Amino acid sequence: MRFLTIFLFCCLPSSAVAQTFSELEGLLRDHPALAVYGYETEAALDRSRAATALPDPVVSLGVNNLPVSDPAFDRFLPTNRAIGVRQEFPNFAGRRARASQAEAMAGLSEAMQAARFSALRAELIVLLHEKERIAAERMLAEERREKYDRLSDVASAEISGGRPIVFRLAEIEAERAGVARQLAALLEAEAAADAALIDLVGFVPTIAAPTIEARVWDGDPASFHTVRVQMNDIERAEGAVSEARAAFRPNWGAQVTYQQREEGSGAPGEVFAGDDWVSGMVTMTVPLWAGRSQAPRLRAAKAEEAAARSSYLAAARSARARYEALHSQMESAKAQFSILEAEIAAVEDEIQSQLRTYESGVGDYAPIIDGEITLLRLETEIIRERTRAAQTAARLNSLLVTP
């Protein structure tokens, strides 16, 4: 059909720059909005590795029991130089829980990155189809303007011939002004689409929009990006609960101190051996104030986990509703497309009938031009519906996780 030829012609690239949609996807992956999630994932993984590590040991140096009046290390038996090392051992369950939380945060960032990329990819496809629609509509609008010029000439000739159709001439001028407004609106829409494309990939691509086939949801809520994000958030909340439970367990510590002593000076009261001493101890925490510390934290963590699970259910409902709404819009566009095709066929038949009547010497040429203008309007509508169906399919696909 003629309108399809116009649509395909407007899809062809206007420059010789080698571009493919795969190349555009590669540029899209470098978008700063996606890089943010990459850095967050890397940071979360590093936090996960750090979470299981032990804290730094504490090294102490000092002197003990040194007389103030006459400082010396050989006058008083307990006087010594000391070096000590203390190491804390936070309970492993708590460290592992913190590592699990960080790993869940990394998964959350990855899921958000995938969802964001899918949305940006859909927006890129939508804009490419929008550019094609604008180009096709502009071509049809220019044809309509030419038809109105011809129709105006025919109407003027009819008036000169004494036929009272001045009112039709006024209608033609009004409709021609409407075409001018449409062309101005198309220029505005094109500028907006170009700006959005520059934001996405850094320039205005000239490739044809890819053909889009709507994906079919398999019924699993986890197939939606938003639900996948909430699943990772539940894992993070579960890690917080595990950490809160681990807080009831003791944290251990060990300390060793080496005390270097000197032999007594031999004066009265200062006779003693100079053996060195070693002291050691093990420490553990006792959850004595658990009712006012650990217990409230555990309740808070459980509440956050419940909130995460509720968010999961809400996301599943919302994603399904969004999918069904987009699917309905896509089917509506396809139905409108079929209806418009039938109308175009009817108008084409009417034009042929009017043309035969005109060629037989009966009637005038104005109804034929009117029919052609109507045909151009219908072709514009069918291009819009075709574009709407493709754009809706792209947005629908962006909801689903790529296998």
C-alpha cells in the first residue's frame, strides 16, 4: 500500500554513517545513569569482603609501677616495661550476616542496573519510532498542503464559473492553516526527540527503528524487573535480621602482655630476681542489656523484612497491572490499524467511483481531491497507530527480565 511505502521510505538512514542498533545498545550501556549502579555494585562487593575480616589488633607499650620520687627499674619488684597485644573477635555469625547484606546490596544494584538499562533501551526504541513517525507525517502533511492548493484552485475556478461555493473556499483556507500548525508541531516534536536521543547516546542516530515483537509474560512475578529488585531487597532485609540475631551472641577477645623486669639493686629491701612476666586473658561480651539494645534492633529488622515482603507483593501487582495495561493498549492500536485499513480501502473505492463519474463528463474534480485529502488523513492515522503499537511493545518488553 502507498502509506506503507511512505513509511518505509522515511525509515531509511539519511546519512552514510555506519550505525546498527547493536552499536547503539553498546553506547547506551555507557550511559552515566547505568555507571552509577556499576560503581554501587563494586562498592557493595568490597564491603562484603571487608565484613568478614577481623578488626585491627591493638598494640600497647608502657611501663608499670615505676616509682615517681626516684624512677628506676631495679628498686621496686613489680616495676616493668610492658608490651601488649589485644585482638577482638566479633562473633562470626554477625560478620557473615553483614557480608550477606552487602552481597544482597550488590545484587540489588545489579537488578536496578538491569531494570534501568531495559527502560533506557525501550526509550531508545520509542524515540527511533517517533523519528520515523514524524518524518512520515511531515511527508503526508506536505502532500495535503499541495492537495489544498489544488483544491483552492478548483474552488476558485468554480466561483469564477458562477457556482456559489465561497463557503468551501473558506473551509479550505482553515484546513490549510491546520496543516501549517501540524507541520510546526512536528518540528517541535522532532526537536524534543533529537534532544532525548542526544541524552541517551550522545548524538542523533539515523538508523531505522528495529522491528519489535511483544514478549509474552510466563506468569512468574520474578520475570518483572521491579519484582526482581524487591527480591534482592528482601535478601538484604533477611541479612539485617540475621545480624540483629547475632548481636545476642558473645564477642570474644584475647590479650597478651609481656612484662620485662630487671634484677633488684641489692640495697636493703631491693633484693629480688629479675624474671620477666607474661600476662594473658580472654574476654567475652555478655548481653546484659539485650532488652534495651539488641531486642529493639531485632524487632526493627523484622519490621523492615516484613516491609520488604509487602513491597514485593505490591511490586508484583503493579508490574502485572502495568503489563496488562500496555498489552491492552498494544492490541487496541492493532485493532485501530485494521479498522483504518478498511476505511482506506473504502475511500480508495470512492475516489475511483468519483473519478469515473468525472471522466464521464458529470460533476467536478473537487470531490476527488477531497477524497485524496481524506486518504492522506487516514494514512497519517494509520502511521500513528503503527507507531503506537511498536512503542507500546517496546515499553511492555522493558518490564520483563531478558532471559
